[in-house]
Amino acid sequence: MDSLQRFLRAAWFPYVAPFVAFLLLTYGGGHWPGAAHLWYLAKTVVVGAMLWSFRRHYPELRWRRSAADWAIAVVVGVGVLGVWVAPERVLAPLMMGDPTGFDPHSFGLGAGLTWAVIGGRLLGASVVVPVMEELFWRSFLMRYLIDADFQRVAVGTFSAFSFVVVAVAFGFEHHRWLVGIFAGITYGGLLIWRRDLFTCVLAHGVTNLGLGLYVLKTGQWNFW
């Protein structure tokens, strides 16, 4: 029992647990593609609840930022979005795995429920996922690779080793690994420049929200 309590109270646990839960639910959902909308809703609710319950462990998430930080985050987020979608035909052979996409109209739901699924998808992708991923990749792991006692390392501290490892690992978390690495480099560079995790969360959220709106506009469900 003491070992379990130490495990749950470890400084890294609030950063790692939501990310691991997201991965497990993503893997589990892959076995039931016909219920992908329910699995995504489950991921959003479970991970969002975990992040909320751990919120006091994230002092680096300061929500009141300057207008300049917001503007920079929006520009960076839109820029990453452009790179993400522009070279699709060229980079398709380099994708890892076969992204089946997420078509909310394929589940045989009524119009109201379909739009509820779309809203849940947008909420999860543009709010929950950016917070969860930025906390894990660029707050926890970038610092942990510098010092195992990562809380002694200031957010945004540069180390070539941790920067490259995190950017590459972040890229290979995605089917589109090459543009994923570009996104990892961009978000990591933004963190080092601004020394503020919320700016990265906002940029990541802008990218994901923009991607969702692009998918809805074009019907290119493979991006989801």
C-alpha cells in the first residue's frame, strides 16, 4: 500500500497518467471501429476529468497571458495547420500505418446526434488533447530528459538532446510522422522562445481546431 501511495504521489504521475489513459483508450477503440464515436467521447471525458482533478499540479498552466502571446500562438497554430494539410499527396507514402479517419456521418445517427459527435470531437481535439499532450511532451518529458527531478528545471529550458528526442517522439505519435516532427519542432521552439506552456497549448489547440473545421469543410475525414 505504501508503494502504491508513493507511486500515485510521484511528481510525474499527473503528467503521465492522462497521456497513458489516452493511449490505452485509443488502442482499445481501434478494436471496435463502429463505436469510434463512443470511444472518442470516453477519451475526452476520462482524460479531461483526470486533467481537471490534477489541475493544482500544473503551476505552469497560467491562463492569463498577454495579447502578444495569444497572437503569436494563433499565428504559429495556423502555420502548423498549413504545413499539416498542404503536402498530403506528397507525404502519403511516408505515413505510418493506415489512418482510417473519423467520419461522424458513418455511424447511422440522426442529425442532432451527429452534430453532438462532431462537437465532442472538436472539444476533445482542440481543448483536451492540447492540454494533455503539451503537459506530457513539453512540460514533463522535455524537462525530465534534462533532470529526473524535472520540477527543478524551468519550463522552456533548452537542451539539444531533450528537444530533438521530444520532437521526434511527438512526430511518431502520429500517422503523419514527418509533419508531426515539424509540429513538434515548432511547438518546442515556441516554448523555448516564450518560456510559457500555455502559449504552446493555445497554438496546439488552434491547429487542432483549424484541422477539425478544415475536415468538416472539405470532407477529408482521413485527417481525423
